[in-house]
Amino acid sequence: MNRRRRATSGDARQTLRLFYALWPDSPTCRALSALQGGLSGRVVPAENLHLTLVFLGEQPVSVLPRLKSILMDLSAHAVLIPIDVVGSFPRAKIVWAGSSESAHAILDMRRALLSALKDSGLIFSDTGRFKPHFTLARQSALEGDSLPVPIEGRLNRLVLARSTPATTPAGHPCYTLVAGRVLSAA
């Protein structure tokens, strides 16, 4: 039987499901929440809206100090992007919002994180396929693909977060911020 081990503290085999992400500022979060009004399915709670940079998967608790160090040492600034498109991943039944522009600052930050992780010798499950987006709803379908007014998105927090799948009454993952920092303007 293959089970994930969630042991008590002190057990060297305890793992956490982790990812690095950019969290939006309050006005961006409110604007993204407003887009969810007509969506069906499981709408992502406003406090969970984020843009994943690198999904690390299950990691031993023992690597947390290295992961936090990478987060704190990364050269990064707040990112401003126009959020002007909605889309879907039909097979996964996910509706998302993102930018029609190539977000160079986000791609550069992702590359820097991947490089730092590789240099530190950490093993993680990120697939390499990357589409910067905010998940708006799960088990949902999209009707239309344009926003009436683009959102000026400001992503000003870089975080290391823990995901606990389907732990809310509505079946949403629960995210806990393990470490984070506020990013200043460039």
C-alpha cells in the first residue's frame, strides 16, 4: 500500500506539499474576485488567489530551511501586469485569468527560482510547462474569453506556501504561508 506519510513532529519522513507563488495585493485580489461572479463550479476563495511560480510537490520537512533561504535570497521585485484575458484548461475544468502579454518579470523570477533549486540539489516535481495564471474556479467551464476592463495586476508578495488538498467544506485546497516577503517596486 502506497500512502503519504504525515507523521508527528520529529519524524524525519514527514513531508509537506509545497510551492512558490506570487500573491496579489488587495486591489488586485478584489478585482480578480469580481471576475468570479458568473462562474459555476468551485470558485477559489479570494484569500487563495495566487500565481504559482514553481510547484515543489511533496518535500521533506528537513528541506524547509533551504527553501526559505532560496525565497529570501532571490533577487525579485513587485510585478505589474495587465490581467486582460480569461481562459480555461478544459480537461482539468479550470477557469483562469492571466495576461495576453509575455510577463518577462514573472518568467525571469521562475527561471531564477528553478536555477537556485537546481543549485541546492533539491528534487521537485515541476513539469516545466508554465502558463502564468490565477485559478478562478475549479470544476467550471468558460463562456467567453475577454474581460470588459483589464485589471492592473500588482503582485507584491513572494511566498513559499503549503497546500493541503480539499480541506475546506467547499472542497478547496487550504493554503498556509510557510514563509514570505513583500517585494518592493523595481
